[in-house]
Amino acid sequence: MKLFLHRKDLRVDDLAAFNYLLSSSEPSLHMLILDPFLLRHSRHEAHSGKQFLQYVRRLMNLYKQYGKTIYVVYGEPEVVLEQVLHNAPIDEVIVHRDFTPYAKTRDRKLREVARARGVSFTEFVDHTLADLADFQISSGKSGPYKVYTPFYKKLNTYLQTFYRPSSPLHLGDLSTVDLAQLEGSQRLLELIQSWVPPFSLEDYMPAENPIESLDDFLTDHLPFYAARRDYYAYDGTSSLSAAINAGAISIRKVYEAVMEQEHSAAWVRQLVWRDFYLYQSIYDENFFGYEKTFDFTNLSDRHFEAWRKAETGVPIIDAAMTELNETGRMPNRLRMITAMFLTKNLLCPFTLGEQYFRYKLSDYDNTLNRGGWLWCASLGFDASPYFRIMNPVTQSITYDPSGQYLRRWLPQMAGLSDKQIHQPQAHAIVDLKQSRAAAIEVYKHILKSK
Ligand code: FAD
């Protein structure tokens, strides 16, 4: 019997593992292990954890709708696996791969548990547009790509030849094991009943079908995406990131639906940033290597607190942080502006902001979040030879000229004129001009030592 473990693949169609399972006619046991490590620090109460658990609830409903069985348990993955292999006649474990440092360590342990019991461990890469392990893109002329545009061009050429289309197969085509019907499974069933989370899954509303968001986006926004994506007062982007990261929607199905439309290029170019960061996480050993670096000021704590609590006195920063704190959302341009403000004007280590976003973002993804923070802190892969410091006031005037977004999230400022509303308030935590000059000096040093 085969055991399939769901992880960041919370859907029931177009899964590499399902195609593989269908090549054999025997029923498979399907499980999802909620990992205490990934839910530590009460993460189930944070936007990022909540969103994930809502996709878990949706997955459970889908299994029910198809009349199939999935066991959702809570426990350390290697302990759960060891017990499952001990108590059920499993000969193969099947998973989709993940490349974060924690996932690699976890999977090494899982592989060892399986090997010790003579059980094979089969892994598929399923979460990116391209097979990032393929030599065709893993190696440019001088090693792995470090700059986005050449990578993007290569990926497009690659996809023209090697694209693996989505599969029409789904859970309905599979047969899953119901342990209650399987002789000798009493012990495993008892264990499963004891592996419950310290919170109730019933409290989480099942997430909506992301295909509906995709359809709305294609009809209402895609044609204007290139022109409007940065104008954050409009909801002009797809809002698909959380579903894509949880694997609640197939990246191939999204890509195919978009490619059928006119005006797809700008959106696909943005989507490929995701493959680019996932690619970096595999090939650049420094990607996850930077730790709490570059703490150049003893003001970090005070600055970070003000940033986190939306109390900097710089309207665009406070509005964006308010939206994040209240909803778990923040448009891409505002992520760049708030991240640069924290790491440059406020001279805080990027890891402080990275950790905060980890807790708060409903679309949180370890790799994409790190990629975004590295880029904003000028430690990542930027085609710019020097470093960028966005001026928050100029950005605010350019992308939200009438202050619509600021008025939405900072109603106390609603009465200010369109001109006044963008300006730092009297109590602003830093002077933008001085802090920019200080940041330039510090970052010259940082980049030299990089
Ligand atoms: P759309 O504009 O509709 O884009 C389509 C898809 O392309 C997105 O759903 C996403 O999958 C991908 N994408 C778009 N922009 C980027 C980008 N800059 N980098 C990588 N992929 C991209 N994205 C996350 O999914 N999780 C994170 O934890 C995350 N943290 C970030 C932290 C910082 C500091 C920054 C600057 C960016 C971060 N991003 C992160 C990238 C980006 O902000 C979000 O993907 C985007 O805002 C999601 O909104 P959307 O789905 O409407 O995107």
C-alpha cells in the first residue's frame, strides 16, 4: 500500500503524485500532518496560519465531496511516519518536494525513517512552472542565473519546449484507503484519533475556490494589469498568491488559463519571479544564509516597534502596516516601500521585518518572503549595480495621487488635502532626507563586505 502525504499541495487535481498513484491500481492511504514546528508561536492565530488552515479545511471538504478519505493529524512528521509505517503495510511513501532549509531537514529525517523500514520514498517537484532541477535552466553560461531578466528569457524558451501541461486527472479517479475498513488497522486508527491539534480545525472556515478569484481576475483586471498593478488603491492584482503557495490551485492551470488571454505577458512576467526565487533557494547557498546581519544602530528596537505598530508618522508606511495588521494583505509595491523603509531609513536588520511578515502575511511563503526582503535590503539579486532607496513620499504621490488608499487605512487623516496627506507628520520617527543620507553611507559599507 502507498502512503501519500499532502503538504503545500492542498488540492485534488493536477498533482504529479496523483498521476503517479494512478499508474498503479491499488488504493492509497492519504494523510496530512499538521507540523507543530510550522505552527509554533500560536501561528494558527496569525493571518498566515489561519489562511493555511482554511485551505486544509477546504481540502478536507473536497475529499468528502469525492467520497474519499484523508486523515489530518497533528504531530512531528517523523514520529507520525514512524508509527504509520509500524502499524500499516506501507511499501512506498510519496510526497511533493519543498526546498526550504526546514523542509530539507524534515524530509531527510522522513527518508531515513522510510529507509530504516525498507520502504521507498518517492518525491516529485510540482510547485513551479518549470522543472527547476532540469539542467537546461539550472545552468546558464556561467552557472545558475543570478539576474532576473536572463532567467525570465531562458524560462520562456524552456517552457516553449519542455512545458508539462496540466493533467485532467483528479481525486475522483483514485481510490483511497479507509482504515476503518482495513483489517488490522485498529492501533493506527487509535493513534490517529490521539494526534489532534491544540486548537479546533472546525473553527476555520473552508477557503473559497481559488478558481473563482482567477476567473474574476481574468475578466475584470488582466487587460489593465500592466498599467494598474502598482496603483495599490485599486484591487487590480489577482490575489492568488496564498492559494498558489498553499498549492490550493495548480500553477499550471493558472498559467494555462492566463496564456489563453490577450495581455498575458505582464502578469506572467510577475508570476515568473516566483520561480526565480524558488530557483535561487535551490542554487544559491547564501539565499537562506543571511542571518541577523547588519545591525548598525542601537535604535533598531524603537524603530522596529514604530514600524510594526504603524506609528512611524510616515503616512504610506503606517497605512500599509495597518492593512497588513488588520487583514494579512499588503500589495507588492507597498511591501517594497515598507521593507526598504525599515531596512534603509530605519536601519533595522531585514530579518526583523522578514519575521514579522512571516507571522502576518496571509500569503506568507518562506522563500518568496526572503527573496522580497533580500531584494529590498539590496542583498539579493538586483540588476541595479548600486542600491535602491525608495522615497516613501514620492512613491505615495506617484501611485496613490489622491490619497485614496491613505484615507481608507488612516481615517484620522481623511480630512487632509490631496497634497498634504502624503507628507510625514510632525511626530515622524525619522527625517527622510537625513535617514536616506545615513543609509547610503551604511549600505556602501554593507555592499563592500557582501
Ligand atoms: P499578482 O500581482 O497577481 O501576481 C501574480 C503572482 O505572481 C502572485 O500571486 C505570486 O505568486 C507571483 N508574484 C508576484 N509578484 C511577485 C514577487 N515580487 N515575487 C515573487 N512572486 C511574485 N509573495 C508571496 O507569495 N509570499 C510572500 O511571503 C511574499 N513576501 C514578500 C515580501 C516582500 C518584502 C516583497 C517585496 C514581496 C513579497 N512577495 C511575497 C511577493 C509579492 O508581493 C506577492 O506575491 C504579491 O503581492 C501577491 O499578490 P497577487 O497574488 O495579487 O499578485
